[in-house]
Amino acid sequence: MSPLQGTVVEVPRAVLERLGDVCPVDVDPGNLDAVSRDWWPLAMIWAADGTPVTLPAAVARPATASAVAAVLRVCNDARIPVTAAAGRSGVSGASMPVHGGVVLDLTDLSGVVGVDDTALVLDVRAGTFGAPLEATLRAEHAVTLGHWPQSIDLSTVGGWLACRGAGQMSTRYGKIEDMVVGLDVVLADGRAVHTGGAPRAAVGPDLTQLFVGSEGTLGIITGARLRVHPVPPAEVRAAFRFERFTDGLDACRRILRRGATPAVLRLYDAVESDRHFDTGDGDGDGDGAILLVLDEGDPDLIDAVAQVVRAECTATSFGHGAGAAPADADLVGRWLATRNDVSALGHFISEGYVVDTMEIAARWSDLGVVYERVLTALGGVDHMLLASAHLSHSYGDGGCLYFTFGGRPPIEQREAFYRAAWDAGMRATLASGAALSHHHGVGLNRARFVQDALGEGFSVLEATKAALDPRGILNPGKLGLPSPWGDPTWP
């Protein structure tokens, strides 16, 4: 029995035949398990244990937007749930088909449609994977999207948009919602909607942003127009060591306050500095907080940014002691070489550990408090072995704190430990006035917190869902939205 315990919707043979007339459809049971999980650590634990999860009845693989529309019309008419998926690199269970039905695999809907070099706008299909997209943009058009998520080899354009993703250079280039100019979206009944297009507009609400972050619950993104940039001709790197993590936070705040936006401002607390860069004496506690700085672009611009960074990091305006000490800039290269390596996660799970990350966003005025409260909350969970954090993304008004936690509870208590850790961390986050997620999204894992996070805004989201998807077929069970087939539960 699936640990999600949701009602499973069967797909009649007649519906499968209609879908087969539209696009390739796979019903081989041996191929369904792979499309029913993502990188959610709890799902990885289930996989390691051999615990079955809910499987779809079929996987549909359309290669055009019109085929996506036809699939949705069939499923909407028959009231069959549809879960959009592509690279399945998400870490929150957003692409798991908790009610069975049909998985809509969009990876055949890929490729660059065109690049407007004058306006610097890319037109691209949603199923395009990140690494080949970036390679094509650089080799054939001399431009870059500047979007470098840790999952770039596994994730697609549509996934970035559906989960409101962020790249590691978002301080320079913005998150995906800052890059998007317009979208092609297919609604539950098969209607196609095209949003945006102009640099700026005042034609009612921004419908593009309605679908960004909707995780496939309001419509299926089939294409996007995204801002691109000329390939940067120059790069600068630097690193600094602060006595305290909060000193580093304040330096980052003052850098942004002066208008400097280096591509990367990545600040590790003492524990993570030691873990990644061996800054301590071997006790695991580290010796200060390490800030990595990387910028790229026009030489004159990035040199000016580097001067601001250096001035603010070495300033003696923290109210005590001296400013930061310069550290070896080679630490940036060390991070670049290993930044996308997540192989340790599978190893730790196989050894019985429970490890995960939670990323939140808060204003500069709140970040220090959020850091202390979330670490304290995580540290209070039974069987917790470690809890640490780094500042992964910075903006003018605040930034993203990226927490890592790990424990080794008894095998039979792993799910309870996992839920307790997330309850503790998310409750502390919301109580501190921070955002529930910065870029990993909601999916299943954070669904139970969404109503508290949005307050009265949740009823607006419910009403929007009811208007755009009245039969509730699109990714049911996600974002905390009510489902016609009941709410999935775990454990």
C-alpha cells in the first residue's frame, strides 16, 4: 500500500485508446515506477526500502503543445487526474501522481524556438533541459540565460517556471520569475493561453505570474519567452572570513544596499564552512563564516562591484572588532567544481540517515532571527545530529537561508523524524515572518503549511483553481489545494 494513502483513479481502456490516438502512451508497469518519484528525500527513503508508491495508469508523451491540449481534453472529459512531469528533479514530491491517472511527460516538447538578439529574448519549449539549453545559447547565439540551479542537468524550463526556481547566480540575473517575459499555457479543458510579450504592460493583472509557481495545478506550461544576456566577457572572484555569520549577513546587506549585485554572494555559517572548506580544527564547528563572491559581466561594471564588495566586507562597522579577513579566492573554484554534486544524499539514506534541506526567504531585518530560531527548532527534534545553514541568494530587500539537517532515528521512526523536523523548521520559519519556500516550491512536503503561509490569500488561490480547473484534474493533492479524490496523507 502506498504511504500516501490517496484514492487511486483508474483509467478505462477506452480513455487509454483515445490518448494513444493523440501521442505515444506507455502502460508498461515496468516503466511506471520511474515516473512516479522525484528527488524528494522521503520518496528516496521509500525507494530504498522497497515501499511502493502510487503509480499512474499510463504515461503520455506529447511532442507538441496541440498534443498536450488534446491529452488534457480527453482527461478532463473523463475526469482523470493529470500530473505534469519532465526531469523530476524536484525535492518536494510535486511530480508524484498521488491519485494515479496519467503522467504527462513533457520531455519530448523541447528545443529552442528562436532567439531575438536585438531584444535579448529567448523563445523555448517547456521540456528543454537546462544544460543543453545553456550550451546551445552560448555556442549558437553568444548569450546566456544566467540560470544555474543545482539541478541544471536534470531539470527543464517548465519545471523551473512551475516551481518558481532560482539559479545560483540569481543576485545578478534574478530568479526565474524575473526572467520570464511570457508563457504558453494549456488549461485543463484544452484551451491555449498566451501571456505577456511586451517589456512592460498595464493590461490588467500579470497573468504570466499567475502560472509561475503554480506547480501544474492551474495549467500546463508548454513554452516560454525568457530574458537572456550576452555571454559575460570577464569574471572576478573573492572570498572573506567573518568572525560571526551575522556579521557576514550585514556585509551582504550593505553590498546590496549600495546597488552592487555580484552574481554570487554565498555565506556559510561556521559548521558549513568547516564541512565544505576545512576551516576548523577538526571538531566540526569551524572557525568563522566564509563568504564566497563571484561576479561576471562587463569588466568596468564588475570591477566597480568588486570594489564595493571589498570595502563593505573589510569595513569596521559591525559595532565590535574588525571587518572580515580576506580568504583564498580559490575557495570559489572549489565550490564551482562541486556545487552540483548531490551523490552523498543517496549514500546517507542507504546508511539509515535522514537528511534534507529547507530553503526560506526573509528580509535582512529578520534573517538573523530566522537563522537562530530555525536552527534551535531543528536542534530540538529527537535524534537530530546536525543542523546548519548558508545564505545562498541575496537581493536588495533580503535573501534566502538554506538549512541542512540530518539525523539517524531508529529505522521504524524515520518518517516520524522527517515530519517532526519539517514541522519544527517550518513553524519556526512562519512564526518569524519568513516565506515558506524560496525556490524548492511546495509539492506534497510543504502542502500542510500553505494555508497558514497565505492566510486569507489561500481562498483566492482556491477560487482561481476552481475557475481554471473546475474538475480538479491538474496535479491534484499539491499546493495544499483540495482535491476531488481527497487529500493524500503521510505517513
